[in-house]
Amino acid sequence: MPEASKNLPSISIVIPTYNSKRTLVQCLESIAKQDYPRKNIEIIIVDGGSRDNTIEIAKRFHADRILHNPLRTGEAGKSVGVEAASNEIILLQDSDNVLNRRDWLRRMVEPFENASVVGAEPLYYVCRKEDSLITRYCALLGMNDPICLYLGNYDRYSHVTGKWTELLVKERDYGNYLLLEVDEKNIPTIGANGFLVRTETLNKVNYRPYMFDIDIIHQMTKMGQNSFAKVKIGIVHLFADSVTTFMKKTYRRIRDYLFYEKHGMRNYPWRRLSLLRILKFEWYTLIFIPIVKDSMKGYKKAPDRAWLFHPIACWLTLFTYGVAFIVATR
């Protein structure tokens, strides 16, 4: 084995699942194709009681451990998986994430040669022609929730703004990656969809019984563990293949946040975000023209008919958030 391979860190890949047959094959195939030494990889599937053939797929791809997630949610599954992980670095990879290149893991561990770096994630989402229109739209927008565009708080490159975030984050360009120094007031929504983190650092924060991605970053930052890397590669996120799935995921996201916040289980200060920016999103959506202009701006930079979904996505998001807030206040 080449010397470079001997020095590669060991990785525990934690994948929460629940009826994940639609995407899990692509996810695990992409791991199997990595040019990373298999002996340095531990694949941990944490299942919430799937009724499809998710477990059979996991066994077919030789998952090292298949664990039970009694609380069923993805956040609880991550917590169970991290608790069981035994390697130097943990990769939080959802079952709908696909590593789009053979050297993905090698590229992603490079920043960890810098002892100050505690976590790393890809800079952008990959847009593939074969993916659904909504998945392509989210990849090009750089986020799964269009409200984040108008809040300025997102963490992947957006073809609308030409930026990966609008928060005031200190960054230095190291060639293959950007080295970030975040502070408590400027923490992008990093921590999901291909996020690698040092196991030693993660074990110092509270991630039980639910691991909320941005919340663990917030805890690390408060501890002074605030150096992260944005690696100049992408990841595929098979977010939604229908409007129904898009709405369900949007509703579940805001419903769960309101529920867990009410019970004191969230620590990232989402409510500090600018009320004016939220009102801006509502106003832009209601008068329609600004969101159409943003759609055209994105199309000009990355031509794809998926941009037609942007105005629809904004309306669906505004409606879904409204319903979730009404239900939560009853």
C-alpha cells in the first residue's frame, strides 16, 4: 500500500435510514467506489424500523454495523450512530447523499492535516441531468429551503448570489479548500449532507438523544472549536422527486423545529435572524416579480429549466410555514 494510504485517517460513516430503498443503493454504491482503503472505513447504518428492503440493501453492501433507532428520526439515528462510532473521523452522510467522485473521501480529509480544523463539508451541491427537476433546483439554488436565500444564511454555493453564504465569516483560501473561522453570531447552517468531524471534538458536545446539525456547530463554536473547512468539491443530495415530497419535507422541518424548540432542545439562536429579511421573503413571494427575477438570474448563470420551480418553491414554502406555525400555536 502506498505511504499516502497508510497515513489516511480512519472514518466512521453514519447513515440514518427509514424506508430508504429509493436512494440507499446510490448512496452505498458511491461509498463502495471510493479509492479510500476499505479497512479505514466503518459503515454504520442506523435504521428506524424500515418496512421496505432497506436492511437487505445495507447487508448487500456489507455495512459493518446495522443498529436500531427506537426514536426513528434522522437526528436520533445520527446520535445512535455517533455513539457507536470507533474511528478518528465521523462522516454524517444521509441516505439520500451520493459521493459523486472516486476521490471524494481523500479530498474531504485533506483539511484535517491542519490540527485546528474540526470539521469539513463540500462547497456545493452537484446538479446531475438524470436527477429530478426539484433535486436539480435545490442543487443550483444551493439550499433545500428558499427562505434561507432571503435570510442570507445558507452553506452551499448558490447560482443566484454567486456566494456560499452571506454571513460575515472569516475565510482563507488554501487552494483545495476554504478555511473558515466562525463566531457565535455568524454560523452558517453547516453540519449536514456530507459533513466530516473529528470524533474527539464531537464527543465533547451534547448530541443525545437528537443530533441537530447546526446546534452541535453552535456548541463547538462556544467552546472555541470554530475552524471548519469548505472543500471545493460537491455532493449529490437527492432531496425530492415530487412536489408532495418537497412539501412534506418542508413541513416536517419547521414542525420539528418548533416542537423541539418549545421543549428546550434547540440551542442555535434561529430567532435572532432578521425579521426584516423574513418579511422580505414574504413580500417578494406575494408580489411575485422579485422571485421571478431571481429565477432568471439563476438561469443566466446555470441554464436549467429547473429554475422554473423557484417561484413555485417560494409559494409552497410560505404556505407550508404558515400552516406549521398555525398548527404549533393551537
